[in-house]
Amino acid sequence: MIRTYLGLGANLGNRQGQLEHALALLMCRPGIRLLRISSLYETEPVDVTGSWFFNSVVEVETSLVSLELLEALLQVEEACGRPRVRQRGEARVVDIDLLLYGSQIITEPKLQVPHPRMHLRRFVLVPLAELDPGLAHPSLGTRVDDLLTQLPPGAEVRMVARDWFFARVEERSLP
């Protein structure tokens, strides 16, 4: 099993509902086991049109190889209403990025891990640091919390809710 981190984002429609739907679909996929979920954050869009995002980072264990995991993520995005073929910078119903796949460095035509811009994005580093501030970026060798402190002032990231996903799952399962 490989420990991986996924970045989740949505800036169209019911943003929290879209992310909850995506997580529920991920949890049903064979070979993917959800370990932890960061708080939910509202963030300014960066290089994307549309309204503010809701973002979170999830830690999962997977038995899937990296390209199989990427395919599973693309299938979940598609099931949530995001088309496979899309314009760069357009608003997103759901966006799921493979941020880290263990400590591996992967350079494939369809996949680069670590995510090539994660170390520059406050909306990724804030929730990732919440889950594991001492986690080292495999290419840079720098801890996530240090990457965050090295960022210049930029896009705003504000917490919306803690335990946002599991609270909703428990609500729905009550009689």
C-alpha cells in the first residue's frame, strides 16, 4: 500500500456538496482507502476563472499503481460532471489532483508527481500542512510547513469547517 495525498477543489455550484460527492465516490473505489481529511478551506482562484474555491487535501492508501490511481481520479471527476476534455483555467465542478504518491518522483507524459505546482500553491500547502507539516517534498527535500512559510504573500485561504465530511456522513446515516 502506498500513502498518497490528493488535492480536492470545486468552484461551481454547491462546492461542499460536490467535494462530498467526489469523496464518497473515491471511498467506493477498490484499492483506495481514505485515511484522513483536512479541514475545508475557501480560497481565492489562482489561474482559474470563476468564484472562490472550496479546497481540501485527503490522505489515502492505495494498492493502485500511479497511472491506475490517476485514471480512477479522472473517472470520479467525470462522474461528478467534469468533462475529460476541458480548457485550461476554466471553472471546476470538481478537481482532484494527485499531489504525492509516496515519496516517488514520477515523470510520465500524463502524470507528474509531485504535482509540479503544489509547492507554489497556498491552497494546497495549508491543508497539507494541517495533515502532515513535517512531510518532505520528494523533489525539493523541504518540509511542507517550510514551503508554506517561504511563500510570498498571496491568495487568501480561510478555514470554513473542520471535520466537514465525516460530520455530514454521520448526519445522513442517522435514522
